[in-house]
Amino acid sequence: MRLARGLVLALLVGVAVVAGISAFVAWRLTTIDRESPQAPPAALGLRYDDVRFPAATDGVRLAGWLVRPSGSDRRCTVVIVHGKGGTRSSRGALRIAAGLARAGYSVLLFDLAGHGESAFRRFSLGLHEGRDVLGAVRYAGRGQATPCVAGLGFSTGAVALLDAAAVEPGIAAVVADSAWADTGRLLDEQLPEESHLPDLFTAPVLGMAELLYGLDADAIRPLDDVARIAPRRVLLINGTSDHLVPVREARALARASPPGSELWLVAGAGHVAAHTQRPQDYMARLLRFLDGTLPYREPGECGGRHQDASPAPSRHGARQRAVPTCSKRASAAAPPRASTNPSAASGPSPGCTRSPSKAIPTTAGTAVWVTTSAAVVVVTEPRCIAVV
């Protein structure tokens, strides 16, 4: 009898220990060490306004900067979404904003909830951050009958952007840098490494995260989200040396992306490092994608209203709508920028007739570029990626 009692007691103590450790790791997983934004846009000579606006659904107050275009005004706004632990000024976002402003875009940079100067909400790996993106997009398009808004997201910010774009057709173009496809698989790999705990703790940690903080990792489905963005195009960016979000994640997203989408793999770049390691190539590719996707609009050109199609409410309270259209010249995109890469014009002909050292299948209509350390950009053929 004493042995039985001892075994039961030991079992209860073991369960309590596992539960306690799991609860602590779940708390850390959803807690951000908040930092304040650093130098404002004025440090780069940019004109901007300090802005505040609510997130969708829960109304959490978000802080941001609205950067005004310094070139000819394209009447379009790019919303930039940082990743976990970042702020609106982190990881070179202001340098990207400066390049976009020179090209005529307005830029909205903002702090996700629980980050920077925004109000508190627990971090949720993109599950609830999509509300913040929707709030930013709606603020960026305020006062316009047919808003012209694009999004650029990094890591968790990219996942949140994909989630928002899946339910908000007003996001006309999506650029996802270092986004993952399979949340469960990524957590199975990364959580033991980050927590320094055995694999057997992963399920209890995620269970505690859902029980205590409402973080349902299974509900974060970027692979499903990217497929629902059609007919809009997506630009996916990933470094080949990214050990946090491996290249396989970008390839999986590319296979599920709408026709006309693009995948850019940057050789040697780590996590969210493509724009710091190859800043000129990054800006050139970003602008080429946006210029070729977004309508070129002049004041007074656009009219009409969004028309509701069969509404499908999401967890953020948004409803599916028809993709907005624009009258006059707005349906014609601005001419794409000329490539700065001399080898881009002599890429392989359709069918990948050159003998590639690597070939990666993609869905029909998905254009893919792979950049090597020698800055060779090849391939727009929709069914293969070649690295020569």
C-alpha cells in the first residue's frame, strides 16, 4: 500500500513539474521584451506623421509612422509589418521605407500589439497579429473609395500579413519575407532548441499556451492563407542560410501561391537578412514587383466602391470582398523597372532549356528567381527554378 501511495505521489509530483515548466515556457513564448522605436524617419530626411489607430476586432491601440512620398505620388501605401520582438524602426525598415518613398509610395510603419509603443496584447505567433495588420490596412486606405494598399511583412509579420490578406482583398499586393508554411512542424523543430527542453515538452507547452493564453498553433495556417489570396500576386523572399525558417518553407508557400506569384531565394542570407545583405537587389526587386502589381494612379482617377461578394467572416471579423478595381488608367500597372542585372535579360527560354544545377517544381504561373553569390538572376519559366 505504501508503495502504491508513493508511486501515485511521484506521478502527481511529476505531472505538476511538467505542468509548471510547460506553463512557464508558454508564458515566455507569448511574452515580448518590449523595445522602443529608435531614430524616427526624420533621421533619414523623410516627411512623416505620428499616427495612432485601432487593431481590427479587439481595438488594441497601435502606434505608427506614416511616411509621405518624396517622389511623385503614386497614391498607394505600403504597410510594413515587423517580426517578433521588433518595432517599426527595426531591421532596416526605415531604409526600405526611404526607398519606397523616393519611388512615390506612402509607407505606414507600425508597432504590433505588445511591441514598441503600441498597447499590450500577448504575442501569438501571427494568430492575433493579423488583427493589427487589418487595422493598419484600413487606416492606410481611409478616405479612399478604392484604396491602393500593399503589405511587406517579415517573419511573424509576414505570417500575419498572409493571414490578413486572405480575408482582406483590399491588400492589393503581398510581399512575405521569411514566412513559414507549417507552424506545427516549425514549432516541433524550434521549441526544443529555444527552450532547451526535450521534445516531449512540446505538446504540453503548446497545450498550456492554448489553455492560458488562447494560442492555438494549429489555427496558424500560412499555407492555406497564401492559396486564398488569389487572384492577387505574392512575392516570397527567403535566405538559403535561414536556419530559423528553412528554404523548404518558402518553397512550400510558393507551390501553394496564386498564379503569377514569385519566389526569390537569396543565397547565403540568414533569417530576415536579404535586405541587409543585398540592399540594392532587394529594393530593385521589391519596386519591380510593386510597380508591376499595383495600379498607377493620379489624384481623382479612382472612383466607385468596394462591392461585397458572398461574405465569409474570419476570426478577425473581416469579410471576404471582391478585389477592388479602379477606373481610367488605374487598371494599368506602371511599367516595370529595368533590371540592374545584365544577366537577367538573357535568362533561360521557356521550358528551362539550359541545364540547371537545381530544379524545383512550382505551381503553374509561379515565377521564380534564385540569386547566387555571383548575382546571377535566372528563370521566369513557371514550372522550374534553375540555378546556373
